[in-house]
Amino acid sequence: MMSFVLLAQMGNEQVGWLSRKLLGVTLTSAEWVLWVLVILSVLSIALMLERAVYFATHRLPNSEELALRLARGELEAVRTAVGNHKGMEAAVLREALASVDQGADTVEQVIASTVARERPQYERYLSFLGTLGNNAPFIGLFGTVLGIIKAFHDLGNMGAKGAAIQQTVMAGISEALVATAVGLAVAIPAVVAFNVFNRQLKTLTSRTNALGHALVGSLRAERAGSAPRAVASGEAR
């Protein structure tokens, strides 16, 4: 930090051209950094609310019961229960049940392709929350550095002595550290939301795969059961 004081106390004629240019850029107020963080915070909160509503409205509330019905072969009851529900689970069941007549292998491929198609809808905006959570503290730190540079530059131009130096430096540094605090305040909720939504997506994907496995298992069991009956009827003839 003392280097900033020495640089500020040196006249512009004693500072190199590049240093003067960079110093002129960094001596701007750090308030614009705070505004950037505030805008990012509002945007992140809006995205958190949007994702929370999306996850809540795009899921099946009774997926465990439907998995049991699929295992018992109650396909029509499951088709009726799915109805017009939105989300990955409902889309997988609708398209898988529509391709039941084509065999278990085809159904398995339909399930995999539907999951791959629906998953990006849940991942939307999560990368923004993760990036913001990782980088907001650095944006706040950047504002703090700008504030400290400006504080020491103002100190050098004031020519203050004694207690006035301490008052000037401490006031400037405390104001600059606000940017770091705001950066952390923006980053922490974004990181928490990113982890929560990722966890919910993993759970939803697991439940969807469980429904798919139950349907494929039921189809294969039905096929295996029909084969011995076909053989028995042939022998009877």
C-alpha cells in the first residue's frame, strides 16, 4: 500500500507514461463496480425465482406410485395419470408408452433420447448462477483495489499530516472494502442456488430413469412370460 502513497506523491512528471495512463484509469470511483454488483444481484434473484417455479411446476408429484404401476404392467392407468403434466418425467412416460408396441429396446432408446432432450430445459441459467457465484467476489475485490488506489492518491495530493493521514486512509479503505462485502453477498446466494438446483436436477433425472427402467422391465417380463405360453400352445397342437 505504501507504494501507492509514493506513486501519488511523485509528480506526474516523475511517473512513466504508461503508469500515468493506468493511474488515470484506476482513479475513477469504484461506485460503478457496486452498481454492476447490484444489477447482477437483482438478475440472479430473478433467475433463482424463475428456476424455482420451473422446477416446482415441471415434475410429477406421484412418480413412486407410477413406478409401481408400471412394474405391475398397468400401462393404461399410468397413461391416464400422466395426463397433461409438464416436465421430464411426464414427457418420458408419454413418449415411451406411445412406442410400447415397438418393443422394449425401442422404448429404452426413446427414454434415453427424451431425457437428453428435456434435461437442457432444467439446466437453463444454471451456468450463469455458477459463474456469478465464482466471480462476484473478484468483481468486488476489483472495486476494493480501485477504492484503495484512489484513497492513497487523494492522500498524496492532500499533503495531510498526523491524525489527518490516518483519518483519510481509514475512511477511504473502509469505503473501498464495501465492494468486497457486496461481492460476497452476491456470490453466496448464487452458489447456494446453483448447488440446490443441480441437486434437484440429479434427483429428477434419477426418478425419470427409475420410471423408464420400470416400464422396460415390465415389457421384458411380459415378453418373457408370453414366450413359454406360445411354446406350450405349439406343443399342444
